[in-house]
Amino acid sequence: MNAETLYTICGYAASIFLILGYLPQAIETIRTRNTDGIALPTFLMMAAGSVAFVIQSLCHEAGIIWSMLITNAVTFICSCIVFGIKINNDYFKKKE
């Protein structure tokens, strides 16, 4: 196995693991709307990191790194959904 093949396999494996790591939290939060155990700064930083990786994947000198782009687009969307539910629960529902 050459280095390029290993690089590609590791990239796709990382993509799968990261998406599978994000989805359970996002699905649980969407399903239950419970955000009591979620730290808002964590999801803000995770969303910012995802955006930075999307930009990096688009600007890579060898061309777009699709595994990085897709993974971080999915994790960004999940972070935004969880962030939105958290904001709604913590700030808007307190007013009711």
C-alpha cells in the first residue's frame, strides 16, 4: 500500500467516524429538544472548526478534498441545528 492510498483511506475513515460521532447527539437533541447537558461554547467552537475545515478543503493545492468537505459540511449543519435548539431552549423559552 502506498502513502497516497493510506492517506485516502485515513481521510474517509476519519470522515465516517466524525459523522457517526456527531449524528447521535444531533438526532437525540432534535428528537427530545433537551439541551440541558450541552455546553453552548462547545458547539460554537465545533461549528467554527467545521467551517475552517470546509474552507481548507476548498483551498487545498491539490484540489478539493471531498471527504473533508462533506464531513465538515455535515458536522457544521449538525452543530447549527443543536446550537439553534440550545439558543431556543436557553434564551427564548425563559421569556415564556
